[in-house]
Amino acid sequence: MSDVPQNARQGRLIEGSLYLFEGAAAFGLISGAAFVSAIGQFLLGGILALLALAVFLRFKRRGKRRRKASQP
């Protein structure tokens, strides 16, 4: 199978969600401050996830090095 249908589907999904957000903002259901706060929380979550992944990989690498040094 080709990636084209999956990419097109994902693009339609993103575009649809943006239209939904635009409609909600036009009716006054979502203010600018709430949107900025939500985006900030998503960015913070992403940064913390990357930090957790980096710590996990560092501990995993350190464990391999210790096992390799203890073997004769």
C-alpha cells in the first residue's frame, strides 16, 4: 500500500479540526487566552516527555556499560 491515502486522511483530519476550532472561536466558545494556554500545556508536555525519554536512555546506556565492564 502507498502512503498517499494515509497522508491525505491525516491532512483532512487536521484540516477538519482546524475548521471546528475556527467555528468555535467565531461563536465565542474559545477565547484567545484559553487557546494559548492549551498550546502552552501541550508544548510543556512534549518537552517533559523528551526529557523523560533522554533520562531513560541515559540510564539504559549506563546499565549496559556496567554489565560490559563486569564481564571478564
